[in-house]
Amino acid sequence: MSNFRSWLEKFIFWAIRISGYSAILFVIAIFLYLLREGLPAFSEVPLSNLLSERWYPNEDLFGLLPLLGGSLVVIIGATVIAVPIGICTAVYIAEVAPPWAREILKPIVEVLAGIPSVVLGFFGIVILAPYLRRALDLPTGLTALAGSLLLAATSLPTIVSVSEDALYSVPKSFRDASIALGVTEWQTIWHMTLPAARTGVLTACMLGIGRTVGETMAVLMVTGNAPVIPRGISSLFAPVRTMTATIAAEMGEVATGSAHYHVLFLIGITLFLITLAINLIAASVVFRKRQRAERILS
Amino acid sequence: MVKVVNKILIQNFSLNYSDGTESLHEITLQIPANAIMVFFGPAGGGKSSLLRAINRLNDLADVISISGEILLADENGNYLNIYDKKVDVIELRRRVGMVFARPIVLPLTIRGNLTYPLELKGEKNKDILMTSVERSLRQAALWDEVKDRLDTSATALSGGQQQRLCLARSLMLEPEVILLDEPTSGLDPISTSKVEATLQDLKQRYTIVLVPQSIQQAARMADYAAFFLQGELIEFAPENALFINPKDGRTKDYVEGRFG
């Protein structure tokens, strides 16, 4: 009996260990595969072609700039919309809302996180895009702005719930001390609570942006998918094509092993590097904070 | 200028929390100007509640009912009922400062902590800010220890220094009254005696209300003392009378250590 138990112990221990290592292994394997399929693009397509302004694979034009630009416009638009609203919502839930409103708002924000992006995209096509076309008098509502709005909706829950936790972690006593000094409640939030929680709030924004970078379905459905280099603020109201949407739309029809196929993987590598960079920045902010805390404690 | 004898008058003041735990019943008390008034008694007696009522910090807590009056005198001897609807609570809290049991330094530099209340009051003049920083640090007997590192993090100070920094921060607004809720509870004996000496100096200029950490501290510090038990004011007298010859049996028992 005890023999069996120690055997079981060992088995479970190894099972846990293998699943832990396999997570790392998968990431490495995916990255290596991306490299293997993507890097040949550099030998098959001249660099001048990759950096050109036209994406037209049927004629072997593989300019990545319109796609990169399209992604940037949509991401920046989403960030500009989602970050202020997200932080304000978090401040409202954590600092201002009466308990009953908090009880209602928190789950609603979390439900928003659970809406599949296809459903959001559907909503975008049927309601948002026609509305934008009429309201702004555009030739089509399927624009970067529509994509930004939907991406803002997908990143809001992350920004709200992570910043809210950061605000909660500011000790209540700070608030009392501030109020007791004849500082108004709004000044306390703006000048004390938010600065004290800034690393957490920054992490929240980074995670939110990270989510918008990788989002595919919603932008594929509503941005119109025209590979045009964005120039100026007006490009927000024109169709764009993002990197994620390009991969999703074209990967199914491309001939395996062709130059086009390899370029699509190159786009995948670029996306991977962008999200990696954002996550590293977020992690380093958190790490710096921890180091400082340890210095003070020691 | 009229000589104000009683800085604060508390009249038939009652307070109840919504969960019914702590409360105050019909407190009537005069707090003399330029002296140290000590509120003492066992835990849960209502000392802190009364202290927090004087600068309306209780507004943030779950208070369901308040009755009676708390009157605060200005320098001309005119009394203001601080629970009057027309009172500007922010202005009141600038006149009545508060120091808490644990030193609460904000995550800013030493200078940033001090200028915080004054800057948010609207003071932008750097010279005035710096003059106030030096004045209040000197008043709190902290200037010599921190004058060379005003721009370093305040969280790196020792506990005693942090508490004197909090005191200095309250003094930045030049309040008329300073409320202290067990200000030395987390401090070592040396820091405690520094804070106590500082308070003895400060009473020349300010009216001080202190909830002491122990009955010994109450006896050391009090010019006047009030004994609270279960939300009621049992006895109120100049220091000697209360500690040497208490009138009420319950005060006597507590002072002599028969319960506590």
C-alpha cells in the first residue's frame, strides 16, 4: 500500500513537472517554427520590396509598411480611447462608487472580457460601421476608427480590472492622512492615490495594449482591409489593413512554401516581437518597483 | 486680540455608528486654548471617535446619527459650529490638523510630503513653500536631522522621524488645533520622548488634543485630562486633580490600574 502511495506521489510530481516544462517548450517550439518558416522570406524577397509601399501578393509586391502602419493606427487609436476611459472607470469603481454600484460594475466589466471578439466584430459590422458612415458622412464605415473602437472595448476589461487592483493596494490610511490635511477627495485621488498606484496602472495599460496588438477577428471584420499606408489623422477615417488581419485572411489560400507564405510568417515574427517587447516593458516596470521596495525593507 | 480661553466647546455631543459598535453619549467638555488636553481611558471608550469628530474625519466613516454641537473658536473669540451645514469642511480640516497612530508618510520625498497640503491648497510660490518647510521641520524638531536630504524618499526615515515628519506636515498649514491619536504607539522610548518634548513646545502656539498611548503618558503630558469609558465622559479636570485625587470611583480604579 505504502509502495503504491509513494509511486503515485512520484507520478503526480512528474506529471506536474512535465506540464510546467512543456509550456516553456511550446513557446520555444512555436518561435523556432516561426523563424524557420519566416526567415526564408529575406532570401526570396529583396529587402527593397519588403520595405516598399505596396502589398499586392498576386504581383509579388510584399511591402510590409502599409500593414505595419495599419496596425499602428488601429493600436494607437484603441490606446487613446481605452486608456483614459479604463483608468477613469477603475478610479470610479475603486474610489468613488458606493458599494452597491461597485457590486454591479465589477462583474459587468468582467463579462465584457468574456465576449468573443467575433461577436464584437459582428456588432461592429452590423451596427457600428453603418452608424459611423452616416454620422461622419464617410464613403464606408469600415475604417481604422471602427477597429480602434472595437479594440478599445476588448482591452478595457484588462485595463480596468488590473488598475483597479493597483488602486486597492494603496493603503486606506494614505487617504485618511490626505483628507485630514484639508485636501479634497478629488485632489487626493489625482495627486496621491493615482501616483502611488502608477506602476500598477502602467502595467494595466501595457497588458491592455498587448491585447489589442494580437487581436485579429474584430479588426479583420471592421477595418475594411485596404493595404494603404496611413498618412496623418485622416487615415483614421479610411480603411486600413492590419498585420493580424492579413495573416488571418491570406494564410488559408496561400501555396505552402511560396514566397508569399514565408512573408506571412515574417509578419507573424514581427507581431511576436512587438507583443514580447510590450510584455518585457510591463515586466521591467513591475520588477523595478519590487527592487525599490526590497531596498527600503532591507 | 481677545484672549480665547476655551478653544473648543463640545456640547451634548452624541454619535452613533451604523453597526452600533462604538458611540458617544452626550459629551460636554471644554478644551482650553494653548494647552495639552488628554483624552484617556480603556480601548473602545470613544476617545478616537471624539478626536475624529473634531475635524469631521468621521464624515468618511459609517456614522448614522450625530447630535449636539462642537464649537471652534477663531482668534476673535467667535465660535463656529463645525457641524453647521454651511461650514466648509476642507477649510475646517486646514484649521484642525491630525496626526495618526501609525506614521503615514506618503510615497513622496521628504519635501514632497511637507509641501503636499500647502501646494494643494493653492500655494505655488517656491520661497513661501521652502520657508514653511523649514519652519515646520524646526517646530517638529526634525530640521537638523533631515535638512541635507529633503529630496530623498520619506519612507527611508526611521519610525520616530516619520512621525515627526507627519507632525511637521500638519504644521505646514499653520493649524489652530492639532489632534494626535496615540502618536507614539509605534515608537521606541527615545523617539517617544522627542515627540513628547516637541508637543510641550508646540502648546505655546497651538491647542493640542492628545489620545495618549498609556496612562503614564497621559500623566506626563496632560494640562487637562478627560476620562472616557464606554462612550461616556466620566470625569474632566486639570491634570493633578484627575490623577492624584479622582472624584469618580471608576476613574480611580482605572488610574490605579485595577482595570484597563
